[in-house]
Amino acid sequence: MDAATDRAAAVPAIAEARRRRADRARQVADLLRREILHGGFGAGRLPLEAALAREFGASRNTVREALDLLREEGIVERCPGVGTTVAGEKYPHGLHRLLGLAETLHEHGSVTNEVRTMGLIEPPAAVGRRLGVAAGEPVVYLERLRRLNGLPLSLDLTYLVRDVGEPLFEADLERNDIFVLLEQVAGQPLGTAELTMEAVNADAHTAAVLDAPRGAALLMIERLTHLSDGRPVDLEFVRFRGDRLAMRGHLRRDVEDPAAPEDP
Amino acid sequence: MDAATDRAAAVPAIAEARRRRADRARQVADLLRREILHGGFGAGRLPLEAALAREFGASRNTVREALDLLREEGIVERCPGVGTTVAGEKYPHGLHRLLGLAETLHEHGSVTNEVRTMGLIEPPAAVGRRLGVAAGEPVVYLERLRRLNGLPLSLDLTYLVRDVGEPLFEADLERNDIFVLLEQVAGQPLGTAELTMEAVNADAHTAAVLDAPRGAALLMIERLTHLSDGRPVDLEFVRFRGDRLAMRGHLRRDVEDPAAPEDP
């Protein structure tokens, strides 16, 4: 084999080695992400690359690539001479039960809500239909930027049926979950909610509002909440910063669909 | 007021008008996204801009900006002279019950799995601990690229305890969910799973594997699944393309935490 053939054969071999290292780096990154998310390293420092390489049976290069992946995600920071440190907390939002943000994060700090817009609107047909309000009947529209310990966490667009929504004009929306206020106004607990959860990239304007990079991954939730008597009262579109929040819950194999009402 | 002062005053006014339009565009986009996701327009064409403007009580410019947001997300396509069409289906993954991908998507087409890696490995401590295997005990590692109707949907990294994992070397992994195969091998149904759900941006290598743009929003799930006797057997890290899948489920206000086992 002459040198040229040698080089031609080497190209796919190098590509293959790169692919294998990238695959391995992803494996290591996933396991480290989980440890970080569950407080495995406290708010502190990750072990040295050499120690991580031993623990994962991986090369130093692979470990470095894994740490770079986590850095790109904003989960860790890397400083020459200092090592790798946990960059910021990612908060767990309970997925086992219908909960407001302040309720689910009460152990993690204080949620404050900046009301960006609030008022009565004539709802588009798609909103009116889902909330079961007659044509021409206004609904309350509310837009809030929600912060945890002062840092932007989510942007919430909320449509409320008028009779339970209008009294909220007088409520302390800065410091209370809508869910808790709705139960007070309605004089009955909430019942069930249908939700859809997606991952989307932040558009430029949303990114600016959430103080996140353009294109940042957001966890987007659409949720229609009913009172315990079954009436739909609250339609929300919520964008969570993906780097600040994780949903956590449990699923069972043996249930059919415990809470399923008819989809409207 | 002279002309210079006039211009100075106009700059914040223009910025404010832009901000208001961006906010309105987001509202319209969210409602349209929901309609598209739930098949409101079939696989077909959206109403004309003028009709949408009427429906949403918004200006043509706002509607155009909303459609641009959905185009950036890959949900719709816009063609001069043709209008706005639904770009591709986003599939609903049931979140009410512990389900495999083929199980939950059976109405939407056929799931095929490309096995990228499979073998026995000595697990990192973080994996061994969660699966409850003794130090030195190997586990099965499996990596699959999963497609729905031929299009990449998710990249799944799976760690299985040896006794239920090793028999899968002989199974038809291309066409079966791991969950179904595990139940056959173990001779008992699965029980519960703890899961964490996040939105992350695709790194370059993952994006290439999933045939998505670099930085694309992914729905990332980490899930530890137990047999019905409580033994953890299956630890998975799953990355779903955000533009191809949405999680759908129901939450109830009145449950404490029906399926919660102790977090390991």
C-alpha cells in the first residue's frame, strides 16, 4: 500500500474514532448531568478529569468532551487551574400532581411574578372553545414573567374565564400562584388538568424576556385546568428556561388513565 | 418640541410598539401551535393571513410574525402564492402511563430501532448504584436510534441489569420496545418508573445522529424503570427531537403522589 492509499484508509478510521468518542462522551455527560441535577456534587466542584476518567473507564479526552457538552448546556463552568464547577441549580418541578410554581419550588426559594399584561379581552375562537365560554363573552388575559430567587424562570400566558379571573385584578399576583388564588375565588379545589409538554427553541423576543440566549431550549407547557366540578377555567401557555428547570415524576405501568377526562 | 427631541421620543415608542407586537405574535403563535398539534388544520393549509388576523383580532403584521415563529420552529412552511401549510406531524407520547414508544405511537405509524451499540459493560458507579448491582457485576448497554415511519425520532441510551438484559441479545430489537421484551424475559409486568424531563439543545454530534440542526431543542428524559416486584432493571437516557414529539397527559390536584417509591 502506498502512502496515498494509506491516507485514504485513515480518513474513515479517524471519523470512526471521533464518532466513538462522541458517543462515549454523551454517555458520560448523561450520567454526570444526572448526578449534578440530583445534587451529587452539591453546588460545588466535580472530581478531576483523571478521577472521572477512572470512574467511567474512559479516556481523558472523552471526559473532557463530556464536560464540554455540559458546559455548552450551561450546567457546569470550567476554569483552568480551578477545574469544573456546578454552574447553577436546575430546579425540580413536581410532575406527580397539579401544582403551581411557588408550591412545587417552595423548598428552593421564593417565586415572584412580574405582571406584564392583564385585562379583559375578547378571546379568539380557539380560546373561547376550550374554556367553554359563549361567543362574545370576554375572558381575562394575564401575562407574567416568573422568577425564582430573582432569576427569570418562565414566561406564562394565561386565559381565565371571567367570573374567576376578574377578582384576580385585586389579588396579590406578584407573590401568589394563580392556582391558589383560583381555589380561593372559586371556593372549590381545582380538579384535573390536561397538559402537553414540548421542547422548543427560544425565539429572539422570548429569549430577551427570559434573559436567555436566542435559540435556548425551552420546556413549553400548554395546560387546561378544570375546577373540581369539571368546568375548565384556566388555559395556560408556559415557557420554562430549559437550563433552570426539570420536570420530575413517576409513571405506573398498570394504570389505564386515572385522571383522563374527555379531551375537549 | 424640535425635530431632534421628536426623534428621541420616537425611539422608545417604536421599541415599545415592537415589543407589543412581539408579545401579540407569541400569543397568536401559541394558539395556532396548539391547533396544529391537535390536528385542527389536518395535515393541510392554514387560513389566509387576513382570516387569521380577523380571528385573532390582530394586525396582518402580527399574524405574519406569529407564522414566522412557527416556521422557525419547523411546524409550518410558508410559500409565496401558496400560503402557510403544516410542515410535519408532531406525535403525541402518552404521559399518563408507563409506555414504550411503539406502544404509545401505534396509531401514528411504525417504530423501527437501529441498534448502534450493544454489549456487556462494567458500569460506572452511578449506573451500578441506581440499578442496585454489586460492584464488578456487568450490565447490558444498548444504544438505539429510533425512527417513526423512517424519520429519526429519538436516541436512546439504555442500561439493563444482566439477567433481564442479556436475553435481549437474541431478541428482535429492531421492531420491539424494550419494555415489552423485558416483561417477556422477566415473566412479570413492569411496575413504576421515576422520570426526569428536560429541554436541552442538541450538541453537534447528537444533532447529526438525529438529522436535526445543531442546537435544536430536544426533549430529554431520564427514566429508571422497576419490575412490578420493585427491582430496578432499566435505566434510560432518551433524547427526543423536540419538533417531532410532544408529551401529553393529565394531572390531578387531589393526589398526594400515587406512584412514588423512595428515590434511590
